Amino acid sequence: MITEIHGHQVMSLILASGRTFTRESLAAFIVAEFGAEARYHTCSAADLTAAGLVDFLAAKGKFAGPDTGFTVDPGRVCQH
């Protein structure tokens, strides 16, 4: 059975970690937390891998900081 995780849950996890990430380290962090088989969805996308979710969130401007050390921008997390 494949676990479906909402992007909001992942963004909350990132914020709670207090860490900064590269795209690669963030995808590895997500896989370590939820497993390699998990799939992710958002309000406007579905069936994403961890790397796909990172790319999607980056394209939506959800991260703050340079690619060499970013985290979630709390002001860019929708509250629904």
C-alpha cells in the first residue's frame, strides 16, 4: 500500500526540523521520514515523488534562501 502525504505535512516537518536543505538533501530527508514508496499531493498536484514534490514546491516559491541552504518560507504556506 502506497502512503499519500499532503505537501502541507511535509512543509510543517521541514519548518519543525529547523534545518536548511539543498534539493537533494531535502528529498532524502522526506524519503527518510515517509519512505521511498510514499507519494505526495498538494492542492493542485498529485502522485509526486519526494524529488517531484521538492521541485513543485520550489517552482511555487515555497522556499526561502539560496539553493545551497534553503528552508520553507512560513509566509508562503497556505493555511487551509
